Amino acid sequence: MASLSTFLTLTLFFLSHVNAKEIVITEEGYTVTTVFDGHKPHIFPFTVLQRPFSSDLILLDSVNSTFYTAQFPITEESVFTRLSGDGSVGYSDGDVGSARFAKPRSFAFDMRGNVYVADKSNRAIRKISAKGVTTIAGGEFSEKSRTKDGPALNASFSNDFDLTFIPGLCALLVSDHMHRLVRQINLMEEDCTLGSKPGLGAVMTWTLGLGLSCLLGLVIGIVVRPYIIPNVSSSQLVKMIYCRVKLLTPCPTENCVDRKAPTLATSPRHGSVT
Ligand SMILES: *[C@@H]1O[C@H](CO)[C@@H](O)[C@H](O)[C@H]1NC(C)=O
Ligand SMILES: *[C@@H]1O[C@H](CO)[C@@H](O)[C@H](O)[C@H]1NC(C)=O
């Protein structure tokens, strides 16, 4: 009797699992376009990411342990030029062009566009910056203990890990699949700050200046609003503020022309406020 009920339970179990249906809910409106084919240049795309605040794409070919770069938009005519790694597996820091990696798994950017590489088979985290390639964690000096925290160069990683940059923490989070750990590596503050990059600094300062002047304009707009626009609805006000901010930017302003709205320049109070 017991064996019969066991048999029935097992049968029911299998039936319920065999009958478990996949649920597919489709959503229309997306299109797939091939923009790059690695067959001819013998490139095996593994991951492609955009370098922040630039039009550079970085492509990782994990098979050949090589990083390539291209400008977007990518089309079939796009040229991927070698950035780092020479096609051979190895461990070599220093010059970006001649550095070697061992089956890198993933990579991430900080705010300055430095690249952090989960160099899988070297069990190391490498950094590609304007100064060259360095090791920031794991690698040669790592200890056997898999859980020891502390100086990153003494930490060890398995040969199956991924990393990602978390801007809010100014840190890398490493998910070590084999060790079943998530570990945090805090980055240098200047690598998480906009405007710290030489050359890019001027643009960032300019953008910041623009942002501040927008904010100032907005505040002035709100302060003088009761005196210059007595009968304006809040939706109109939002539109005006939006347009005022837009007018301060170099973008086209044709969507923002509102002849009825008085501007700050015509306000007699403008001078006394500033
Ligand atoms: C990448 O590796 C494959 C196989 O190892 C090789 O045939 C190919 O030429 C390599 N690609 C480049 C661009 O070196
Ligand atoms: C920790 O790393 C440093 C290099 O950064 C190395 O000199 C030292 O020997 C390492 N310590 C251990 C216990 O491996």
C-alpha cells in the first residue's frame, strides 16, 4: 500500500512537471540589425561597452584576450582598432599596446574612462588608463585564503569572476562565482569625479557653469514670477522654466518659442534682483 502511494505521488510529481508550460509574452516593436561581423577580421566579440562621455566603443574579444576600440555609430564599414592585448594569452602590464591578458571575462569604466578588467585566468583585476596597464587587485601577490579582505593586491579571486562599476559607491563590485562572494573595491575619488580628466576638464567646467547659470536663472525666475507674470498657470510656468533652461543651452530652441511669455530681460525687476 505504501509503495502504491509512493508510486502515485511520484507519478503526480512527474506529470505536474511535464505539464508545466512555458509562458511567453511577446512585445512587438524591436528590430535586430547586424552592425559588425567578426568573421573577416577574426574578432570574437564578447562584450561591447561605451566609454563614458565619449563616442568610443570598447570591444572585448575574450577568446584572443584583446581589446578593440571603434567610434559609434558602428556600421559594417566600422574599423575596430586594437587597443590592448596582442592576441596571445599572458600577463604583462605596462605599455597599453603590448600588454597581455588571459581570457578577460568582463570590464567596466569609471567616470574618467579608465577600464577595469576582470582578467579571469590571471585571477587579477587590471586597470587600463592613459598611463598604461597596471594590476590593482589579485594577481601575483594574492594570498591563498579566498576570503581575506584588506589590501587588494593580496586578495585572491577564483578564475570565474565578473566586475561592475557602481558610481554611487565609487567602487567596483566583484562577483566571484566560484568563491560565492561579492566583494567591494573602493576606487580613487578623482576617478569618480566629473571634470577631473585633463583635457575633458574644460568641457566639464563649462557644463557645470552652464548648469549653475540655469539654476540661477530658474531661481530668479521663480522669485520674480509674482511680479512679472500675475496670471500664469503652473503648467505654463513649467513650460517657461523649461524653455528658459533650454534657451541657456546651445540646443535648438524652436520648440521653446512662447511669444506670450515675458522674458527676464524685459522685467524691470531683473536688475534689482541680480
Ligand atoms: C584569434 O584567435 C583565433 C583562434 O585562436 C585566430 O584564428 C585568429 O586569427 C585570432 N584573431 C586575431 C585578430 O588575432
Ligand atoms: C601583499 O602584497 C605585497 C605587494 O603589494 C607583497 O609585497 C606582500 O608580500 C604580499 N603579502 C603576502 C602575505 O603575500
